[in-house]
Amino acid sequence: MLVPQSLPAVLRTGAPPSAQVARLGGETMGTSWSVVMTLSPGSVLADVEAALTAMLDRLVAQMSHWRPDSHLTRFNRAPAESWHDLPPDFQVVTQAALRVAAESDGAFDPSLGALVNLWGFGPSGPRAAPPPQAAVEALLAQAGWRRLMLEGARLKQPGGLHLDYSGIAKGHAVDCLSRLLTTLGIRDHLAEIGGELRGAGVKPDGAPWWVGLDSGAGSTETVVALHGLSIATSGSERGFVHDGRAYGHTLDPRTGAPLENNVASVTVLHPECLLADAYATALMVMGADRGLAFAADHGLAALFVLRDGQGLAERLSPACQAMLD
Ligand code: ADP
Ligand code: MG
């Protein structure tokens, strides 16, 4: 059982009996979103739903690289040396992406959009076999987070650089769901997009929002209390198999090709889902040895699931281990 150390010893006794548990959900960012919440007296579910969906639509309009008209797609198509004023969320995500890129020495790289597309994981559609090496090298030359220049809210397009925030934007959107619910007076909630979660407050019975971690490694299921805490996992099954080799949708920014390490998935617990999401992708790219050392150095709570011969093995970072009862 993983328990955040910030969990108060005496939990609130719970919402009054009149409190109503409500659920909302839908589709966004190519996946599903959902929230479970204790509705405060006076809040109207339809109004909450309208506010949440408008917010999600706004984020998609800014940062989807699947939308031809999004702010991000326009940036990707813009001429070399042009400067772009970013709306606030785009700026926040860009700052976080560049921070994790720098800390991880480029393991997380938000500038791989053209390569993600080339490998068939983007809007131009799937492919059945790897692309020619020359095409990979050509696009790799135009990628690289170090080519980006952010000055306040202004971002410079260095020329031919394609942002892809798929490894971080869902996490930010989960933070936004949670913050908006809090603003609407709904302090007790669990927000989720495509398996990335953030929990705040407690359930109506006073218990925390327990979430199961299904690592597939076979051991008894680990559960974590999401009390002011987020969780994100990198390493979904998306990808293709060619000549007996699996090509996943997370790329090694050094080669421009899908990862070749033995990491099946990485789960990160962090107060901010934005960072949990980006670090999970970064650790996945770093692999077990470098990733576990990085998690230890940065005090990150991370759970690695490694392919080990026929089976799967779990490795926990010290901060994650410290949450164990
Ligand atoms: P998932 O949870 O679905 O496994 P991630 O959060 O790990 O997803 O993000 C994977 C997506 O991020 C890819 O589909 C791709 O669009 C993009 N991406 C691929 N490689 C990297 C990388 N090294 N750094 C940042 N983003 C990446
Ligand atoms: Mg991620």
C-alpha cells in the first residue's frame, strides 16, 4: 500500500449525509476523461460539466498536434525565426516541458513531432514497417529541444521544428480539471484523462481516493492514496510489430527511433500531474539504471516495470519505497 507522507493522520470524518457523489466524463485528446466528485450543495452538475468541457476544448485548441488549426500546429508550420505569443496554458506546458527536457538531459524532448509522425504515431496515420534511416536522420537534424527559445510568453520557431506535447499535455489537462473543480467549490474529487489521475480531498466516507496500480508484474495489487497527489504512467501498448520486433510510440531522442530498452512501463507519483506525466516519459526513455538513479537524485516516486526474461519485474525508487507501509 502506497501512502503519501502528507496524508493527515486524522482524516476528515467526511462530507455531510446530504453530499452527493457525482460523475462526469467524455472524450478528449484521443482518449477518455472522467471525474468523480462530492458535489457541494448549490452546485449544478450541468454547469460543472459545461465548465470542464469548455476548458478541455480550450486546451485542445491550443496544444493538439492532431488539429490542423491548433496554436501548436500553426507554430509547427511557421517560418524559421518567427516569434509566437503563447496563450497561458501553452506557456505553462512549454516551460515544464523545457524544464524536464533540461533536467533529463533530453530524454524527455517535446520537439519530436515530425519523427513521431514519421514513425506512424501521429496525425499522418500508422505504418507497418520502420521508415528509411535517411528519413529519420533528416528529421532528427531539425528536432531537439535545445533549438527552442522561450522568452516569457514568446516562443521562437527555429525552423522546421515540430512540437509534440502528447507526453505532457494530458497531465496538464488533469491538473486543470482538478484546479477548476476546486475553483468551483468542489474540493473532494478524482480527475482522470486516459489513465493519468489527480486526487484531491477525500471521498464522502472520509477515506482517501484509493487507486490501484496494475503493473502486470503479478504481485498483489498496489494501491495508492491520491491525496493532493497525481499519478501518471508511460508505456501504453501503442505501436506496431515488424519482423518480430515491437516498435513503441516513445522515441529515443538520441536516435529518433522507438526505444530499445527493457522498460515495460513507468509510473510516477507527483503533486502535479503535468510533471508526473513528463517524468514518466523521461524515465521510460532513460531505462532502468539511469532512470532509477535520476528518480533517487530528484526524490521522484517512481515504479518501473521491467521485462525480465519471460516475465515482468518491479523496481521502486526510494521515494516510492518510502510510501510503502
Ligand atoms: P503513454 O502514457 O500513452 O505511454 P507518454 O506520456 O509516454 O504516453 O507519451 C508518449 C507520446 O509522447 C508519444 O505518443 C509521442 O507523441 C510523444 N513522445 C515520444 N517520445 C517522446 C520523448 N522522448 N519525449 C517526449 N515526448 C515523446
Ligand atoms: Mg508522459
